[in-house]
Amino acid sequence: MNKKWIVLSVFSAIFFFTAFAQAAQDGCIQCHGKNNPAMVEDWEKSTMAKSGMDCADCHGRNHTNKKNADQAIMPSIKVCGKCHEKQAKGFSMGKHGKAEEALFVSAMGKKVRTQSSAVFDRSCATCHNEICKDGGQCDACHTGHRFSAKEARKPESCLPCHLGNHPQYESYSCSKHGALYKSRGLDDSVPTCTTCHMPEGDHMVKTSWGFFGVRGEEPDPKLGADQKIVKTAVEMLGPILAPDSFRSTMVEWTERREAMLDVCVQCHAKSSARKDLEAGDAIVAQANHLATGFINAAGKLKEDGQCSPKEYFWLIRDKMHAQRMSMYISAFHQHPEGVLLEMIHFKRATMEIEKNISENH
């Protein structure tokens, strides 16, 4: 009798808990189906809904009506990581996981925030915090409430943040890879952002050169001299001061390069892929050389009293930083016109400064 009673009690508890959970879920669907129908429709199409999960699994059970709406948990990676441990760990180890820190160690970010907090909140912080707040916001890429992996594999998912000053999407869109995507759509034969940067669902998203196109060790003394000048200027702006924003040793740089080649050989001969990546390396070197010329000219302008330290800061930001990045980003993403336009920009900008210096001597 005791064993039967225990078994009966367990089944009863399971039944009542399931019934309670279902009632709570029905309440969520009923209320939000009326007030936020598109949100509920997205959820019902999600893999998580079809697997039997309910709203409380992510949002907790404290929010039951309008009066306690503030009790609903807004899920971050801490919640998602309970089921997606591998992805959460990879994200935290990669550059996206450090996006918020990159924003707040940056002199550039601090200046924008001080001069116009409204602009800061709706520009820099929108991307850096959207993906990284509270350790990570998975719905920055896996949009709620579908949280679709397929959607996140589309290049358009990267578009909001990787545009303009970070022109990876533009460069990809203007490449042969981008043309294939526009022609064929999302299928296994088309390389997208995640194909190259997140192989097998790797959420670290690391490349050999990192975001800023420098490396901690530079074997070539001539290239190293240019890189030192560029790195000093970029450190003045600030974002590069974030941890792991570039590869600190040649061993680490080489490991990431070989990892990228492993991706490339899925579609290309390894010798051809290596040659193409080395052509991108040459553009990094050229971009650094052109940037060095501009930085030295701007420094001379400052020394001569023709621009203040404040003006020098924004001159480097406005005429060197994003343009240099665009040059090598265009190269590695197969956007030839982008490489040419940024080279022309550097030539013109440097000549203009040199002309100002000449006229005042």
C-alpha cells in the first residue's frame, strides 16, 4: 500500500503541476494573443514552442497579470545558456561577448556619450548593448519570439550593426559571395556570414586579424613600424583597448588563419584560398602604410598649432579610422571597389593636410 500510495502521489503531483503550468501558459497566450498577437504568432512558430517549452521557462512564473508585469524575467544569455551551453560559452569567449566592454573603454564612445547621450544611446550603444547587455542578448541575432537559427544564418541578421563604419555587410553584398546569395537564397552552396565566421555553430566569431587589423607580433620590421603608428592612433580612439580585440601572438594569428582556410577549402582549393587571404594581408599592410602617412601629416598639423588636440582626435576618427578598416574589410570580403575608393580617400585626405601645412609655412 505504501508503494502504491507513493506512486499515486507522484503521478498526482505531476498531473497537477502539468495542469497548473498549462493553465499558466494558456493565460500567457490569451493575454498576449490579444495585446501582442504578432509576438504570440512568432512564438507558436518557434522550435522551442513545438518542443513543449512554455513562456515561464524563459520569463519565470512571477508575472501573471498587468500589475506585476515588471516581475517578468527578460532573458539574457544566462537563461539561454541553460539549454545552449556550448553556444553561450563560445559567445562569451568571442568579440561579441565583449562588445559592451569595448564601448565603455573607448575614448570615442565616452566623448559621444558626453556630448550627446541621446545620440550615443541610439547609435553606438544600440549595437554594443543590444548584443551584450547582461552578458549577452541572444535575440540580437535570433530575433524573438521565433529565435530562429535559420534566420540568424541570413546575412541580413548582421546588417544592422555591420554597416557604415563597420561595412562587413556592404562588402559582402557587393562580392561574388553576396551575388550568389541574392541569386540562390539560403542554401548549402552559398557562403554567408555564418558559413565563414561561425563554422559548425561556433559562436566565438574570431578571425586572424581581429576587428582592428593589427597583431601583437609583426615579423616584418617595415610593416611593424607602420603598425605601431596606427596602433597608437587607434588606442587613442579607444575600442582596441577592449580585451581580445586582436590576436596578441603570431601563433594565435596563425591558428585563426588555418581555421579560416579549413572553411575556405569546403569550396576552394587550399592553395587558391591561401593566396587570396594573403592578398588581403597585403591590403592590411597597404592600409596601414596609407594611414601612417595620414597620421604623420595630421600630427604635423597639430605640432604647428593648426589644429587643437580635440580637432586632431576627431580628424583621426573621421578621416582615418573607419576608412582604414573599410579598406581591408572590403579586401577580405571580396569587394574590389571598396578597396579602391578607400585608397583614393586616403590619398586625397593626406594631400589636403599636406597642402594646409605647406600654405602655412
